Amino acid sequence: MNQGILFNDDVNVVENTLTFTAMVNGMIVKCLIVTPPMTDEAALKHFQAHQFDYEMQAEQLIEDEVYEEDGSILLAFV
């Protein structure tokens, strides 16, 4: 795991999108996961069950500098 990337414990759900943030060399990067239609509670449970997978995916996208125009990264739903 990259020591320059730290994941915050701040997952949220808004309109079928899970969001959490990462600190990358002192900068905050928003990580987005578009989910299929589900309740907020189900989305949060899904994230908890796959958190490590999402963090690994986010780490790879950050290392490869695959950013959206607004500086966020878009992860694939697993």
C-alpha cells in the first residue's frame, strides 16, 4: 500500500453515489462509486463489505493519475 495515500473514514451516500475521500500528499481527493438503485443503508453495507477492494481500486487510479475534470476519481462498482 502506498504510504502517500491515506483513506479517511467518511463514506456517504447521495443519490445512488457512494463517496469517500483520500489524502494524497496533503491533498483531499474525492472518490466516487455510482451504485445501482438501492437504499442508503444497503449502499453503506455494500461499501463496508467491499471497502478494501474500493481502496485498492482508488489507490491504483490515484497512482495512475486517472482523475476526472473536477479532480475526483470514479471507481467501478464491484
